Amino acid sequence: MSWQIRKNDIPILALGAKLLSCGGGGDTKTAESLLMSIMREDDVIAVKSITDLGDEWVAAAGIMGSIVLFNEDIPSGREGIQALRLYESVISKNVGALISIEMGGVNSLIPLVIAIQANLPVIDGDGMGRAFPELFMTAFHLSEIPLSPMVLQTHDTNRVIYDAENAHYTAEMAKVFTVKNRGHAHLVGYGAKGQKMKTSMIPGTLNLIFRLGNVLKSETSAGVKMDHMIHVFENSIYGKPQQIISGVVTEVRRWFEKGSLVGKFIVEGRSAFSDQRIEIEFKNEFISIKNGQYICTAPDLILVLNEENLIPYNVSEVQSGLFITIVAVPAPNILRTKDMLELVGPNSYGLACSYKPFQGDSGYETWN
């Protein structure tokens, strides 16, 4: 069923978006503040569910590049709609609805910014079901929805990229443009009719981050929040979460490699987990859990949470001495298919292991 987003829902969505980002996707604070500044108290954004989609043209929207630079060089707020209008002129048709490229981090909110300005609905779904580092790591790409034509818009310049046959090339050209133009850009691409989009997207994720945000915002104990969070995930296309460990962060190592923030940290277990020690690897997002062997890898979700209130941390916020809880969540089935794993599985991050599905309802197994 369709529903509406109001101004007081934005902080809730932002919080849920940070949880689903798996440590990446950028901090939502700037986009949240931008959206709050342009929405009036009586404004609403219509949300279309998968069953509401018809023949309207749907386009994906978001930003790419450095979120650090995005936060330092705050956009005017008009870049997104400028990209949309240029995209419409390129394809010679009007966009009827917007969808997020990734439902994790800042790109959960960017389509809402454009939607309120363009008076368009947004779709309850996205292309990734979490945050991934590359534009082609989407269910849209898997379903042969072309990334191009794609429009990129910065403060003062834009670029249209055409290459319908090669999403990897399009994504690389977009990176080159972004690096040369302040390090971040708004984008619109992955366009298709609603009937095609409904069979290609990961559905229900916008409503999921709203429900998760409400759980995290509630003034209850961490234990109650954990129970509620598990219930929310179980009533979605994701699997049952499992708490892997609670403990203290030690030995954090972090560096930049080919434009990605990579590294690892150790968690020494406490209380019921006092005899355990795990290692978390990250590459923009948290990508693996090891206890000597891999016990969970991307695309399954790895959540690093404040032990007291379950507020999520991103990869840049993890520091030695933090008391945290690690939760793993089985990814939607579409992310676990053979073809999709070639795009988002452990090998795409350079991990020396094959993917084995994490099973939250029956514990975890280790594998090599």
C-alpha cells in the first residue's frame, strides 16, 4: 500500500538509513538537514509500493563521490532537480517517480530531496538493499536496466554519459568527472518503465528503514530494541539477525586504498562473549567477520552498533575503546544469486573466500 512521508519522519528515516548502510553510504546528517530545511510542516512525499507501479518512467537518483567533501562543500539543494531536468531533456520524457540507487546512508534521502522539489512520488525500494561502493552493484544492472544515459550535476557543471552497453565504463567515466569536479556529484540514471522496475528492484526497503529508525529512536533498553529490530527484519525480505558478539574495540587499522577507506579492527568479547575474539574487515562498508575463519561476508549485512543504545557506527567512527555489539543479517535472496554474487560477493572486495550464506536463524558456521 502507498503511504506518505512527512517532515517529522525524516530524522527517523535518516537513522534507519544509517543502520542499513553497513558502515558505508556516508553520514546522513547533511542530507537530513538539507531535507528538513526545504520541507514545510505540511509537505508530504507520496511513496509508491511495488504494487502501485504502472507504465510511468522511473529513474534512480543519488550522489556519488566523497561524502567527506560533500559534507564540507555542502550543495545548494538544487543540484538534484537540475540533474533530473537535464535527464528528462536527454530522454525526451517526463520522470513519473524516483527510486534510490542504494537504501543505505545518504542515498536513502537524496531522492526525497529531489521529489519534494519536483512534486514526484518515490518508490518503496532500491537497487542494492544496503550500501555498496560501486554504481553497477545493483539489482537494476542485474536486470539489464542500463545505467546510462546518466546525468551528473555539481554546483556549477554537469555531464551526460552515454554507454548503454557497459555500466562499468559508465561508472568509471562518472568517477573521472566527479574527481575533477569537487569530488562529489548528484546523479540520475537507471531509468525504466514501472513494470520493468517492479521486477528489478529490491522492494520494501524505504519502509524498512522507517521501521528500523523507529526502533532505534525508541527510549527503551538495548535488549528490547534488539528484540524489536529482529522482529522488523523478520517481517521483511531480509533474514533473521543474529548477535555475533558484544565487547570492546581494539587494534583499529584504517587507510585509503584506490579511493576506498579500508582496514580492520578487533573486538574482544565481554560477559557472555568473554572467550571470543573476532576481526571485522571493511572497505567503505563492513565486509567480513572472522574468528580465524570467515563467519560472515558481504553481501550479508554486518551491523556495528553502540552497545548501550544500538545506534549504528560507520567505518570512520569506529575507535579503540568503544563498547559495541556486532549483528549479522542475512541479505535478501536476490543478492545471494549466482549472478548477483559476481557483482557484490566477497571476491568483489578481494576477500580470499567463497560466499557461504549466513544463516541467522540457526547460528553461523565457519568456512575457508
